Amino acid sequence: MRTLLKDVKTMVWKDIVAEARNKEMVTSILTFAILILVIFNFALRLTPQIILELAPGILWITFIFSGLLGLTRLFVVEQENNTIHGLLLSPVSRENIYVSKAISTFLFMFVSEIIVIPLFSILFNVSLFNLLIFAVIILTTIGFASIGTFFSAIATNTKSREIMMPMLFVPIVVPIIIAAVISTGIVIQGGGWDDIYKWVQLIVVFDILSVVFSMLAFEQTLQE
């Protein structure tokens, strides 16, 4: 357990330092997210009631497609910097590499989402500052990061990774996207925990299954 924590802490810190230097992942996610929000804001002429109905979908479309940019580049950066071979040759287990990459991805995506939320609230005049909404965002982002890290490793080994990544990732995360959209919409319109707990349970189950599956299959993915 101590080895796991030490390895993960070291590799997550390496990713944070690297991101702080080049700001590639967070910048790409934020830029694309802001662009999507601005386009939706100017393209749609929405009444207050329609905004409440469409806001959850717009929010999660923004999160999913902007997050895809970062996920697609996750292991490409390691390859370009020739650090992936060092990781594979190190005594660090493949499971620890996966956990560290998933945590780093979650942190970068969540930071981007936190920055996007105030802009979303300003553009669409919808308040998202609710603990239940933040809980849904955190749990769903865990699902995105856990399964997205696994698929990013697969897509990196293909020539058409920019096409392969969305094809692998989006269909798998459809269940938690639906759950997140419905939960967010219910809370925005005044609902509480009793109204969304079944959807939250679905997200939690997805998170657990995706983490377990990805950890078991990650070693074979890297070997290929």
C-alpha cells in the first residue's frame, strides 16, 4: 500500500509539474469548452424556461467534448517526450501507472470544469453553485478519467488515434452522461437528493466497474 501511494504521488506530481510548464492539457480543454459555450450562447435564442431544460445538456456536451481533447493527448505527450519507455522500464507496476494517470487526468479535467462553471452561469443565467451538482460533476468526471485513461492508452497505439479515441470513449460513457444530464437538470429545477440518488448510484457503479476493469486490462494494453 505504501509503495502504491509513493509511486502514485511521485507520478501525479510529475504530471502536475509538466502541465504547469507547458499548460497543454488544461489550456486545450478550456479553450474548446469556452468556444462551445460561446457558440451555443449566440446560436440559440432561448427563453428562461427553455434554458433551464437545455442547460444540463449544453453543460455536459461542453465537458465531454472538451475533455476528449485532453484525453486524446494523454499518452501522446509521454511518447513525444520519450518518457513512456522510462515508465515501462521502471519497477513501477502497470496498475500504479494507470492509477496515477487517471488521477492526473481527473485533476486536470476537474480544474477546467471548475473554471468553466462560472462562465456557463454568466452566459446562460443558470446557477450551478449547488453541492449536489458538484457531487455529480466530481463522480462523473471520475468515470470520464478512469475509462478515458484506459482508452487513451489503446488509441495511442493506433495511427488514427484522433478518430479512434472518440469512437471508443463516447459510446461507453453514454450511460453516465445521461445520468449526469438528468441529475443536473433535476437539481437546477429545484430537486433534491431523493430525486437523483438512483442516477447517482448508476454513476458510482460505472466508476467502480471502469476502475476495476481498466486496472486489470491496463498492463496488456501497454504491452501491445
